[in-house]
Amino acid sequence: MTEPIPSLKNSKTEWRTWALAERRALDLPALSAALQEALAPELATAQHTLLYAATEEELDVLGLASLTAKRGCYLPRCAPKRRLAIHAYPCSLVLSRFGIWEPEETLPEVSPEILDLVLVPALVLDRRGYRLGYGGGYYDRFLPRLRPNCRTIGVAPFLVDELPTDPWDVPVGGVCDPGDMFSGG
């Protein structure tokens, strides 16, 4: 790491700036391969898994879709009012205004209540399960819509002891990052 890790006194904006700068130095394809290998056992028991389509600057988990071929695999779409819509995958994808490949909005939506495993992208995670994303709040609005027994795993290139949080932040149940491959669930 080239820059010191921010402290709890730093704002979320400062944390995002730090994570974006540090992420540029990472070998994301190699880290994504290791991450997919670490997550593969988690998908073995899931019947309905929500993955995400990574940007070029994120850890890629879409390669795990092949492990769900005989079960349900889904991708999110950023819908109006900062809502995540869920669609069955494979499907046709379009590039969103955020630069994310996501299902076409004309495709049928699936209720999030069907999901039993959700991989949640993040810039940085803390050991308590709190995540820092890009600031849109899509996943903080989405996670409470899941069944109580749905497993949620945050995926990020960095894991720190503690991030600053707001009352509306929703933690994930487990975290997976390249340095500390899996904890929780």
C-alpha cells in the first residue's frame, strides 16, 4: 500500500479516495481468480445466488456463474429511486449510466426473497461486515429486502478493522477479500 490507511476520524469520502487510489496498484485479474476459488465452496450449497458484473476496476465474481448453471443465478440492475432490481442470468446485458454491465430493464424481475446467497461488491470492508461502496446506497436499500436466512458476503480488495458508519448502513454477514479470503457467512 502506498498511502497510510485512513482512520475512523476520516470521512467516507476520504476512505473512498484512499481505496480508489490503492486499488489502481493491484493485480485485479489475479486477485479475482483467487477470490473466485475462495468463494466457490459457498456457491456449492446455494440454490439462488446474486452475483454482480464487475467494472474493469473491481474484483470479478461473474466467473462463478458457471457453478450455478443447474441452479439459479441472478444479476442486479440499478433501477429508479436507487433500487436494485434482480434478473435471472444469463441474460442480455447493457452498459448502464454508471459504467456497469447489467440486465436490460425490459427483462422480468425476480423477487429478492428467492435469494439465499448474495455477493455484495465494495471498495473496502471492515471486519464487522460494514462496507464502503460508491455512495449510491443501492445495497443499503436492498439488503433489508432479503430473507433473514439469506447469506450475504461482501467482496472487496481491502479489509480493515473498522470503517466510519452512518445509521442507515447495513452490514453483510461475511467478508471476502484477497488478503483475508473468507470470514463469517
